[in-house]
Amino acid sequence: MTVSRERLADLLIDTREALECEVKNWLDLQGSNEDKATFAKAVLALANHGGGFIILGLAETDVGILEAGERPATLDSYNQDLVNGIVQNYCDPPFHCAVHIVANPLGAVFPVVQVPGGHRVPVRARRAGPNGNTVHLNAIYVRKPGPRSETPQSAQDWDDLLARCLRNRRDEMFDQIRDLISGAVPQVERPPEPARLDEWIRSNRERWTLLTEALPEGDGPRMPHGRFFIAYEVIGERRQIPLAQFPDVLRASVVRHTGWPPFWYPTRAGIVPYPIDGAVECWMGNDREAELAFRDPSHSDFWRIHPDGLAFLLRGYQEDDSDAQRLGRIPVPPATIFDITLPVWRIGEALLQARCLAANLFEGPTTIKFVATYEGLAGRSLVSMDGSRHMWDGRVSRQDTITLSTHIDAQTIDANLPEIVHPLLSPLYALFDFFELPMQLVVDELARMRGGNF
């Protein structure tokens, strides 16, 4: 629901706590887990009450509600991304809160968080606060006279809560019936997709192009025949880790199931990762001292990882490496084949790395928005490079590029890897004359990948 600026300003005129309005001190929503839990409890109670407002930066005194001491230098940390990260971690089902910066009559500004109502089920706590305090796992909180936020203590408390949820369901049903009778097509209002991951991908593509433009035409690190990139965004409650300690997190997040894992953190001069624009960047195509075989497209990775949970990896196709012929795999020119097993391995390993980074960089539940794009596919035939899979000849892709995406709970990746990889990659394989990716192939290849000793 949209709230007018006048209504928000009214909240700061002779402020009083009420069932639909709660005031809080200058809570440290970035650094203090206890303050996050305190804020989450207020959100949970207001959501179950039917919505309301949380005003930050105020304190109750003997003479009324006044501005609290120790005002922060800026209010930048009171933003919607941070607030909704806390909501995602503590509220089930999750929802979106709006954050407004509002001035009082004296000109001082305060963050006002608008908590929506209209929930069709009671909103419960999906996690406990630090040491089990403040917020309890699976607890349901409501607003009670005082005002205060507590769990329902009486049959009347539960009756009011459930009646409110049933009323919201009834109103929604009546709205749908009304639209059908009037001939209107019901529209589901969806929040706009965040553009952060798209912008992250665009900026990294531009950065890689800048790094490679000075290389000779056809040089392996330029990946002239095609390439694929993987990008993902972790969504949740990020730990505050200094940039100086960030490399330790990245090294601990590398998943080694193959000899050349995604987001490998090298230590050799010339390709050792370095800080840039608040992120960590690594370009292995700059290794002038490497053997010729390691200047092939698939050994010239470019990757970047940001402490906010954004990651990007660009790699050339192993099918185009010069050693494919030297090792006696399939003596064919580059840009003509596409291996049936490599995408399963590469995507599987990248998802496992994303799970590890999420666990090392975030706390509590996290979700991952994952994107993979393959370029330079047109004219390639689907083959089994090591001969382990029998393939019919002539399955060729006429489409050059495809983008695949999924949105998953990070905690489910390890146990459900085949069930995630199969639907994600199936559209890629279908480009090769409608090839249907067998689920058993995915299961077998991921097991073989995870059984590697590297």
C-alpha cells in the first residue's frame, strides 16, 4: 500500500506509540545481531497485527518520545536491501517492507519502516535471535495493549489473529470474483526484479573486454570461438568481513572436484587475485609465463567476487583447447564440437561453490539467483569427447547464444544438486536438434565429478 508523505510526516508530530506504530532506538542493523533480532520481533508483530510503522531513532523519556542519543553520521545503513534482508531471514512467509526517510517539524530526519499487513496466514519466526533470546524459533508475535509485542497468550489473542487472516483470504477471493464478473483479467502485482545482477554481469563483461583488447587476434585468452559465463547473487544477511580478510573467505569457498575448479584462487605472481572497485578480481589470461597449453581458452579464466555476494566467472570452451588434439580426444578444429558432460560438471561445481560462499559470507538462510550464458554454439555438434557416452551423429546447434537462470535456496544445493542442474541445463541441450538431457546422465556425471580426487 502506498502511503502519502503527509501521513508519514504526521507520524513524527507529537509521536506516540500505538498498536500500529512502534518506536526504536538507533538500532545497529548492520553490525549487531541482537539489534537485528529486536527489529525483527517488531516487524513480525506488526505484520500479524495488520501492518504498521517502525520509527527508528526515537526513545521514550519522562517527558515524552524524543530523539535518541548517538545519532549515526549518516542514515545510509537504513536502506531497503538491509531491512528486507533481515525480513527474509526472520519472517516466514517473507514479505517486502518499504523504508522512508522522513523529517520531523524541526527538520531532523528519521528512518520509518512500513510493515505491510494483509497476510493470509500468521507470520512466524523462521529463526531464533542470538543465543535464543529476543526472538524464538517458530514463534508467532502479535501487538498487544501497552503497546508491546508478545506471543498470543489467550484464546482471544489467537481468535483475533486467525480471524484477521481469514478476512484477508475472503477479501482476496471476493476481489477475484468481482474481477471475473466485470470481465477484468486479474493481474498479479509483482515487485520489480532487482537489476543488481544484470548490472554486475554487464560491468564484468566490459571489464573483460578491456583486459583482452590488447591481446593478439585469435589468442587463447580472447576465447575467439566461444565462451560461457556464470554469475550469481547471494541474497540474505551478510556478515561484516573486512576486505583484508575477504581473500581467506574466497580460498575457503573453492570447491575442488576437478583439476580446474571454478573461482580457483591462484598464488603465482602474474595471476594472483587483486582488489579492484571493492571486489576481488582474477584474470588468468594475463599469465605470460604459463606453458602454451595453459593459454588455451579454458585455462584463461576471468572472475570477480564482491563482498556483497555477487560473483562472475568467464571461461572458454575446453572443446576449443589445443590440447584436445594433442591428448588424442577428438582431432577436430575448434568451434565444431560441444561435449555432453562438461556443462553438467561445470555448473554443478559452480553451484557447490556458490553454496560454500553463501555459508562463509552470510549468516542464516540465503537464496541464490544464478545465471549461466553460453555463446558461440552455432555450428557445434553434440559429442562425447572421452567416448564414455554413445552419441548419434548430427545433433547440431543452429542457435549461437542461450541464457539459463534459476533461483534457489542455498541450503538445498548440496542434497539436491541433480534436481537443480537438470532443469537448468535442459534448454541448452535441446538446442542440439531437440536432444533430451537424461536425468540419469546428470545423476551419474555429478556423482563421478564429486568422486574426483584433486
